[in-house]
Amino acid sequence: MHAAFFLLLGASLVRFLIRHPGEPRTPWIIAFSVALALLYVLGPALGGPGTGRRFVWLGAVVASWVVLVVLAPSFAWCAVPLFYTGLRTLPARASLVLVALLTTLVVAAQLRLAEGFDPNLVLAPPAVAAIATAVFVHTQRQAARQHALIDDLIRTRRELAATERREGTLAERQRLSMEIHDTLAQGLSSQQMLLQAADRTWDSDAEAARRHVRTAADIAARGLAEARRFVHDLAPPQFDGGAGLEDALRALAAPESTTVSVRFHVEGVPVPLPDRVRSALLRIAQGALANVTEHAAATTVALTLSYLGDQVVLDIADDGRGFDPAAAAAPGGGRGHGLPAMRARVRQLGGTLTIESVSGEGTVLSASVPLETP
């Protein structure tokens, strides 16, 4: 629009100088043309839209243009860029009134240039003004909608980021709660039971009491390693030195690591497992053995790791007192956090957790994890 204004102003001045050389009004037309160009250039420096100085500036521009049109009607077509200047500067109704007045002046100027009455000169300027105004209004509305859409997108992105942060926080909180339950809490529970057993047998069987104390000390050392891993966010210490899941489960089944007899067996051809799968299955085994020790009153446990091609399965079977899985899964079932934590771990890996148990006949817990998570 700015370029069009100066082009039309220069073309109108050149046209007048060519067609009317040496006329007395020529100096005035040149002076007002220069003044109008300077005023138009100084517009951005006179304040933002809506300020009083902006309105004064627009009045000076329009007044200079009116004087030019009165002196030389050929300057009338400079009105088109002025339409947009008025529409940008004034409120909606005031700008429409200004467009109507400028259009009327353009029609009058064109009729002065014509040798007779020409309907096109009466209809063309209003049509051009209507089209220019419609284009401006449509563009403004599109810009407003676009700004609203951008604001909505920015707000939605911020809300999504906040939601993702909250979900990440909750997921990390759940992960830490499961880690603490399956390691530190279970270890502390085992230590408590061992120390209580040592206290009961201290006078009657000092050697057995010492064994209980040494086992509790070993569990405390492993708990300390787990606590340090939480701080440094490392893999389970059982996997230090390149040890695999089989080695970690075999160590978990060792006599010095548990108070019940655990038989460990591997079926199938072992394959490398992702760190998440190894950690989850180890935690499930730890939690299951802790539950057996604390609740089942079992004497033997069978721990089986099976590689079945497209999945790996961990089975823990005991000969304890058993329980009702449906009642334990119900709200308020009283089984603590162990089983829900196991289900959550397996579900995160796309696997399934199955529990079969009958009162007085023991329990079989099976965790199946696909090697390629869906």
C-alpha cells in the first residue's frame, strides 16, 4: 500500500506537469505533493494506532490530499491507499465514514475531468472503495482468527507440556514406590524377621542366632547398594559386572539370601534381554519371594525362567498356605503394594501377570513379557 501510494502520487504529479506546463498553480501543487509525501512518511513516528497524534496526522494527510484534488482532480486515485490508512487508524464506523467521504470526493473529481456525464465515473469509485474495504475487513478478521488460533495452540502446548510433566512425575513416583517396596521395604522386613528370630534363639542356640544376624547384615548391605542406586539412578546392582538375569536370579535363590529353600531352573536358550525387562523380572522375583517369606509359611519355592522364543516367562511356585487371588485384588484386599506393583511392572512392558492359588495348596505366580513390546 505504501509503494502504491507513492507511485500514484508521483504519477499524478507527472501527469499534471506534462498536461499543464507553466500554470500559476503548479508551484502550489508541487509544494502540496511534497508536503503530502513527507506527512505520509512521518506517519509511523507520530504514535501508534488510536493515539491523538495519530488522528491529527491522518487529518493532515487527508486535508493535504483534498487540497491537491481540488487543484488537480487527477490526484483523486491516491484515495485507494488512503482508504487503508483510514481503516487502520480509525475505529470501524469512523473509518467507513471517511471512506465514504473520500469516495464522494473522487467521484466529483472524476466528473470534473470528464467532458460530460459518464455513469462509469459515478459507479467505479464506489465499487473500488467497497472492494478495498471488504478486502481489508476480511483480512483483519482472518488475522484475528489466526491470532486466536495461535494463542489457543500456545495455550494447548503449555497445558500439554504441564500434563506431560505431571504424568512423568506420577510415573516416576510410581516407579520409585515399586522400587522401594520391592527392595528396601522388603529387605527391612526380612531384617526384622531375622533379628527377631536371632533374639528368640540367642540364649538357646547362639550359632543359629549369629547366622540370622549375618544374613540380616547381608540384606542390609544389599539395601544400602539399592539406596545408592536410587541416588545415582543406576541399574540394579545384581547386574554389575555384566551379570545376566539368570545370574541375578541364581544369587537370589542362594541359601544365604533367603530363609526358605529355593530351587532355580532355566528352560530354553537364554537370549539377551533389554535392561527394563531384566530389572522388572528381577524385582518381581524379589517381591514374590518376599511375599512367600512373610505371608505364605512355605518350605520350598520353585523359581523358573523360561525362554519361549517370542517371550520370556518367570514362574514362582511355593507350597505355602495359599490365598484367594480375587479377594486380594479387590479394593481393601489387604495384600499391600506387592501384587499391584508387579502387575504395573508387567503391564508397562506389554506383558501379563497370572496368579493361581488355592488355600492350603500353595501359589503359582507367572509373569510373561514379550521380547518385542507392542
